[in-house]
Amino acid sequence: MDIEFKTFVSFLQNILLDPANHQCNTTVLYKEARQCPNQNVQAFVAYLETLEDQLKDYTDAQKANHLFTKLQPAMHQRLIKGGYT
């Protein structure tokens, strides 16, 4: 039997925590997520992606907007100056 890793992780999480509670906890973590001062963007994106995998589907545009709002202010300015917003 072939099982995707994400499906397996979800199965294990649902065994340990009621799915509704798990969704609520993940939503709170996602809402509160902010890039740490010494955290590089790639590490922060990887963290957000682990949370997004556990949440309901987000569009790429929503993911990009969420990422932008959670980055350090200095990174905001670099992205704006570079014309990426």
C-alpha cells in the first residue's frame, strides 16, 4: 500500500488531537507566525508551508500576501523598492 507522507502525518496528528482542535491550533500558529529577526526567508517560508499543508487550501496569491505581511519590516522595504509588490 502506497501512502503519501502528508497523508500519513495527517493521520498521526488526527490520532493525537481531534481534527477540529488540530485545525484551530494550526490556524492560531499560522496567524501568529512572524519572521524572526535572525531567521532567513527560506527557513520562514518552509515553516509557513508546514502550517499551510495542515490548513484548508490557500491560493498562491493568498500565500504570497500572507508571507509578505509576516516578513520583517526591512524585507518589506527591499521588496517594495525592488518592485516585487
